[in-house]
Amino acid sequence: MREVVPLDDARVIEIGCGDGRLTRKYANQTRSALAIDVDRLSVVAARALLPGMRLASRVDIAQAAAESLPARRESFDLAIFAWSL
């Protein structure tokens, strides 16, 4: 993904983050990331697997559906829908 899309300083939203496997791979290069999933257990796993404080300041993981984002009229530079459709 890094070869195709510039991630440096990007504001990213990831729809369907699952256990955060992909989130953990790109988040250290972004300005911020909002990763959401409708499945509560996936969100719990994603939060538990997030590496410490290093990413905690830039990544928010929430249980939500794409139809009702937990973000107040924020804009994002990139939307990721890996395995979500």
C-alpha cells in the first residue's frame, strides 16, 4: 500500500479493521487513523494488539458502522476498505 498511496502525515479512516492487522502496518506513518469495525470482539482484539503508547496517540479504534461514523465532520485523506465489501 505504501508504494501506491502516500501515507506520510495522512488522516486515514479504515472501515472494517477487524483485529487491526492492517492498521498496525500503516499507522506509524500517518498523522491520524480512525479504524472501525461493527464486530465488538474484533474491536477489542484490535485495541489489545495495538502496540503501546507509540500508536495510541494517533490511532482511534471504535465499534461502528460506516453508515454512522464516530467522527464529527472530519475529513480524511485516505479511506481503506480492505476485505470490507
